[in-house]
Amino acid sequence: MPSLGKVAIFLSVLLVVAGIFTIIFQNSNLGRLPGDMLVTKNNFKFYFPFTTSLVLSGSVSALAALLVILF
């Protein structure tokens, strides 16, 4: 079982990488793809990024599979 310190360092590095990707892809159309649902009524707005979720899920799955193959 990995020590708690190693897990904390890994999660910290993961958060930093996620923050860097957020800054880099801030102006991309990732959250506004065709298939993302937006419902606007009087005082109500519902947004569900369906297509964006599929793209991100596929990307993360492919990256995880690649990491498993390499390591």
C-alpha cells in the first residue's frame, strides 16, 4: 500500500496539471461543442455539456490505457 505522503504528492501534481490545462484551454471551444445542451426559460438556465463530457471521457480513457501499456 502506498504511503499517504506519496498519494498526497500525486494528487497535488494532478491538481497543478489540471490548473495548467484550464489556463491553456480557457479560450477554446471545448465547452461549446455541438451537442452540448442549453435550456433557457424565464429565470432558469440549464447547461449540460454532453458532447464535451464524451470527448473528455474518451481522452482520459485513452490516456489511462496508454499509461497502463507503458508502465
